[in-house]
Amino acid sequence: MSIVEIILGSVLLLASVALIIIIILQEGNQQGIGVVSGGADTFFSKNKARSYDAFLARATKWFAVAFVAVVIALNVIAYYTTPADSVEATDSTSVSDQVAETTAPEA
């Protein structure tokens, strides 16, 4: 595992945890039902909720884009660093030849 894979894996972990937290903090579509905050509906809380919800919506989009980009980058790196013929490189004899060698009586 290379340094780039470790760094991207760490970024992926942080982005996924941040995405989960941001989604949990968002207000529901129904009035007065918040997963975490759920306070009283005053004038100040309504205006604060609009800007706070807008911030959480933007943050969700950015962390989702970062999550998808890191996943794609890790898959591309894994694809190009894994040898294409890794299965054939281990043994060049076929299975039937291996079975014949192990079951043939010694003369």
C-alpha cells in the first residue's frame, strides 16, 4: 500500500464521517422535528435555521462530491497498481496437470 493510498483512505474516512454528521444535523422537512437541535420556533430560530440549513446543504454537497471523487481515485489507483495477470503469474500449469501430477502413481 503506497503513501497516496493511505492518504486517500484517510481522506475518505474523514469525508464519510463528516458526511454522516452533516446529514444527521440537518433539519427535517416537517416543522419542529429536528434530529438533534429541535428547539422552539421563534423569529430568531427561524432565520438562524435558514442560514444554518443552507450551510448544511452546501456542506453536504461538497462532502458528497469529495467522497465520490476520492472513491473514484482510489479505484483508479488500485486498478493501475494491481498486475493484470496476477492469477496467471502465480502458477503456469493448469489444474488438470496439477491433479494428474498428484494422483499419478510413482513407478
